[in-house]
Amino acid sequence: MKILLKPINIVTIIAILFLAFASLVFDISGQMDAIQKNIFGESSHLHDGDDGLWHLPFELVDIIIITLVFIAAHFYYQSVIMKQEFKLLDSQLQKSYADVSSVINKQLNHWGLTKTEQSISWGLINGNNSQSIAESRSVSIKTVNNQISAIFKKANVRNKSEFLSLFLEDISS
């Protein structure tokens, strides 16, 4: 997901930059004059005869700081939104997984599979071969193959492809 500036954020950025620029050019607050008097005094040679632009560097720093704070706030806001969206998507994914598992378990129960046969069926559905299923169950490959044959007979299919396609049909309908 890309982080994009929303239109309201762009308007806000433009408004902040405009106000900062107006403050820079027109010296709206007048506080900088007081600071100048306090720092340099009335008789300072910097104050005498200057063109009134001594405060520009300070106000440029203000503009930069305001802009950086806004950008940081924007990215923080976007990260919060992304975290919320991720949590929502994760919960939807978990619900979908539970729904699919429920459909598969109903079908396995409908066929009258034993708990062992259901476990082996889940191994096949998850893409495991006979050897890995046998290793995980600590039984021989021949035992697993016999159980797979019993599963296929109860499901009225001839091979793993037909077995798996039954679930795709059930899930998609």
C-alpha cells in the first residue's frame, strides 16, 4: 500500500506554507521586532539603517520546522491508518480461513472419514506427499497409502487431483 497525500492534506500543507510565507513577508506578529530590541538594543548598528529583513532567517527556520512537523504528523497518521487496515484485513483473512476450513471439515465428515483419515486428508489438502505425511504421523508410507486409498474410495475419486478439485467446487459454490 502506497502512502499518498490525500486532498485535504495537500490543502492543509498549502495553507500552512502560505501562512508561514505571509508571516515571513509581512511580519504579522511583530514579535521579532521586540526580540531584536531585546537582543541588539535600540542603538545597535544592526538595527540602525538595516532594511528590516534581519528576521528572515528565523522565519525561514520556522517555515521549515512547521513543514517538517506537519510531514512527520502526516506519516504518523498514515502509519496508524495502515495498521488499522492491516488488522482489519488480518481478521477478514482469519474469518475466511475459518470458513474454508469449516466447508472442508463438513465434507470430510459427510464422507464418514475417521479422525486419522481426516488428518491425512488435511495433509493432502496442504500439499504434503505420502512420505511427509507418514513421517509426521510416525507410520510407514504403505500405511498412509492404504489410508489415502480408503479416503479416495469414500470420496468416490480416483486420485489426489480429483480429491482436491471436490473442495474447490465446494468452496466456490
